[in-house]
Amino acid sequence: MILAVLAGAFTLSSLRGDGEAPPANPSVPASQQALFQDLAVVEAASLHTQNLEEAPANVTVISAADIRRHGYRTLGEALAGVRGLDVTYDRIYHYVGVHGFSVPGDYNTRFLVMLNGHPLTENVYGSNGFFGQDFGLDMDLVQRIEVVRGPSSALYGSNGMFATVNVVTKSPVDQSHLRASTEMGSFGERKGMFSSSMYLGKGANLLLSASVFHNGGQDHYFPQFDSPETNHGLAAGVDSERGYHTFANLVWRDWNFTAYFNNREKQAPAGWDAFSVFSDPSSHTRDSRNFVQVSHTREVGAGKIRWQASYNQYRYDDRFDYDTPEGLEDFRDIARGDWLASLLTYDRPLAGIGRLTLGTAANIDIRNLQRNFAVSPVYREQLYVSRPDRIYSLFAQQEWNVAPRWTAYLGLRFDASRNYANSLSPRLALVYQRSDRTVYKFVYGRPFRNPSTYESYYYDNLSFLPSGDLRPEKAHTFEVSAERRLGRGLAAIVNVYHYGLRDLIQAVYVPETELQQFQNSASNRAVGVEWELSGKVSPRLETAVSFALQRAANSATGAWLVNSPRQIGKARAVVPLFREKLYLSGSFQYLSARQTRAGDNVPAVILTDLTATTNRLHREFDLQFGVRNLFDRQYWDPVALAVDRMHQDGRSAFVKLIWRPAE
């Protein structure tokens, strides 16, 4: 594996010619010898701002310009364009696959999603699964999205196994004084948004934003339910979605205040398991992920102290009718999560060594309640459990300039949990800047994931048995990358990885009971290689092309994991027209065949999207028009519901009108 990446790196280096001159002045800081000068910085890789070449990981940054020109309307759409990632939709939630891991029934638990460095992982299901309209931030407010590959438990603790996604919002100082938009699309999609930023005096700036949305949805045909008793397999009028987003950010001197509140209700075309009633219009889920946070930053001598504290909230409700031996029953699930979080970090440069970062964190659950009960025909309580956890953490990271071209990152974190075993998470990264054009990175980590409250304690004796004792998941991870600037506007990347996971937690079918149970299953392994070429082919054409080969399988049997594509190919391009008054963009995505939980395969799919966006074509208005799945490809995603696959959208279109008054 290592030889493969080095061979790839050698190939990249050879494109320049025979040999390379070293940096003109090796004593000049790496930040002044940036590999990709025109790309954004990243914060999530090391808890402070870095150029992409300095980061101890391979990083993809999606800029605000990318979001606008490609017409990304959700976080899931933006991540679907990232090298090596794949997005699955079961018509209730979106799931993101990383390195071939996206097992149906898992709730996006093996990577982190953060908003301005604030983890969005909730304390009931341990999920980061907010990628559709359930992500409570409108994409118009996003400054950039940082996708940091590799382990991050050494900085962030549990769940930081495969990748970290950090969404950075626009500053109130940089936003338009007023902005409004309205959007309409296929399947009854409607959305309206309004935002305002204002200067309050005495150095205070405030950003406020709110939006509402409603999607009518579409009808779905399920051949396995094609009988007169189930409307010949047609689930009609049970795919709608509605809700709201709100966001507020106040910046005053060294203080930052954030409020993030949202709510979404989604109808479910298919229930969670085979007992649920088919095409039931009353079946739905409702969820919200909210927090308020205050943070303060100040200089202390040569160093910087940053403190933040937050109150977090998660709410989930669902209703599904079940056909049981006792008759038709109305079952409800409720989750109520409330917790406090605090983080204190101090970092400073050490003369002749490098930057030192020290930190301590605490997560204190107030409650993580799960309820399962039948409302009718007779009220029956089945589950009422809350097992609040408390996690206290200490971590340190030393950046060590071991030689003029070599930087080492040594990170270690200790997490003490009241409910689960204590964890020690190391990470070692070496960054070798061969020249001002070429960087090699070597990363090793031992991340972990604690069982979620849901995995540990949920049961209903209808579809799930009690799980018993569960051990934390652990992994040994290796990543090697070569990043090469080929010319004035192009960059090439080769990334190779090997992940070994132990004690993977999965829902396992128990034959003698015909129910499922969460268990620590056998070890699993993921290996793969990714290539990407991106940048400006010409002053008028910006493009990116990538391809990923990956294998995620059970280490003992060699069986491929469910919903794990072996190849992922992607391409996108943007062309400005009429003196940059209009941008045309197109994207292409290929996913190879994937296996379902029933052992069948869904076929490979090729998807094509087109978007046109104006840029101040009118003094106060802009227009955006997009077509998704241009060639109307029929395709399915593996899911973990009453069915094992879900039909996805055919060709669809949307139009968005944006009002930005001239200032």
C-alpha cells in the first residue's frame, strides 16, 4: 500500500521534469510557501487556522463560490461532489459514506460534523446525520465546508474515525445588509429565506437568518407490496417534508454568541421494519437539533486562550402503525436529549520547536431519554430509559519542526466516561514539503467510538432485543498522500488509506427470536486509493476530476460491506459567460453496484447535474436554475427499512430568485 502511493507520488513529481530545486529559503515558514495559494484555509485539522499544505491530513475545501455556482441547496448535495464520498437517501434521512462505510441502519456515527467547530453529534443516537433540510443552516450562510480525511479522536474524542466535516459560516461583517430568496422546484418544493446583518455600535455586529420550506414529495412504487391489499405497491402522498431553520450570530470584540434552532417533519414512504403498515399517511418523523453557545478568545502573552460553553438540545418524535398479532397498533418513539458542553484550549508557539496546543473538554448529559409506547388501541409503555453520561477530556498536540522540510504532529487525548470505558487516542502525522509545489503526508491514528445510548439501551421486543454490554469501537488507521501543484492553476492528489476496525457495532438478526440486536461484530477492514486533478484548465474553465477505488469488507470472511461501492468517479466544471455575469456548471457522478442487506445488488448509476447562476445580472436580483439527474436515470439506494432498497428521484428542476439590494 505504501509503495503504491509513493509510486503515484513519483509519477506526479516526474511531470515537472528531472528533479526539483528545494525551497529558496527553507527557514521561511510553510505558511509563506503555500502549496495551493488560491485555496481556502482549514481550521478543523488542528484547532487553528492553517494553509492546506500545513494541515496534518488530506483536506478538501468547498468554498462559498463553489456552493453558489453549483447550486448546492443542502449539505448532502455539497458532500456528494467530494472525492470518495457517497450519499444515500432512505426518504427519511441522508447518509454519507466514507471509505466504503455506510452500512444501512447506522446513523452516520463514525465521523464528525461540526458547525464553526461545534460538534453536532447528538446524545441519543450518536448521529451526525443532518445532511438534507434537517441540517438547520441554509447554504447561503456558508463561507466554506472543510472535509478533513482521517482520524480526529486525538482532538475531538468519540466518533472521529473516518473524517471530520466542519461547516464555517459567513461573518456578520461580511454578509449583505439584507438578503431574501424564494425557491420552487419539482415534487412541490418550496422554500423562502430572509437574512439581515447589522452593525449595533461599539464593535458589535449581528447576523439573523430564518427560512421555511415545504416539499410535497412524490409517489413511490414498491414491487414487493404489489397486491390489491396494499394499493398494488403504490405509496401515494406519503413523502412530504416541511420545517424551518433559524440562525443568529453576534460578534462583539473578543466574544462570539451563536444560536441555532430548527425543526423538520418528514413523512415516511416506508416504515422502519416489516411490521409497519404500508403507505400509512400518519407515519412520520419529526426532529430538531438546537444549541446556544458563547465563546471568548484573548491573547495571553505569545499564546491564545479560547473558551466556549454551550447548551445543546435534541428532539425526536415518530409515529408508525404496526400490524401485530394483537391487531393494528399506533407506536410512538420519543427521544429527548439535553446536555452541556465546554471547551478550553491554549496554544502558543514554542521557539525552535513549533506550536503547542493544550485543551480540556467536558460533556455533561442532563438527559438522554428514550421512550417507546403504543397509543392505541390500548396505551402500553414499552421503554422509558435515560442513562446520562459524563465525559471529561484532556488533550495535547505538539507541532514539531523536526527539519527544514519536515513537520511532525504528535497528538494525544484521554477521555473518561461514566458509562463506558476510558479511551486514549493518539495521532501521529508527518508532513514533508519537498518543494513549494509538492507535499507528502503520512498519518497514523487510533480513533474510537463509544456505543450510543440507542445502541446500548433501546429495545421494543417488536423489532429489537436489549443489546447487553457493548464495547467501544476502535480502529488503527493509516493514510499517505502526495499533493502536487502541476502548473499555474492545476493541482493533483493521490491518497492511499488502510483502516482496521475492531468491535464494530451493528444490528444483528437473532434467528431464534426473529428480532434484531446490537452486537459487537467481527473486525472489518477498509483499503483504498483516490486520485484527483483540480484547478483551472484555462482562465475560463475550472474543473475537478476524481476517482476512488475502495474495498470495505469483513476481515474474517472477506464479505463486502452492505452499501459499499467499489468505484466512485466524479467530475465537475464551471464556465463563466458574458464577462462573468453568468456561470454555467455541470457535474458527473458514477457509483458502482452496491449490495443490499438482503444480499441483492442495486445496479451502478451515472448521474449528471447542470446549474446556471447569474452574477449581478440585475442591480438587485439574481436568478439560479438547476436540473438534477439530467438524463432521468432510474436508480436505487440500499436502505434499512421495511424494504432493502429505495427508488431515488428521476429528473428534477428548481429555480431560485435572490434579492440583494445594492448597498
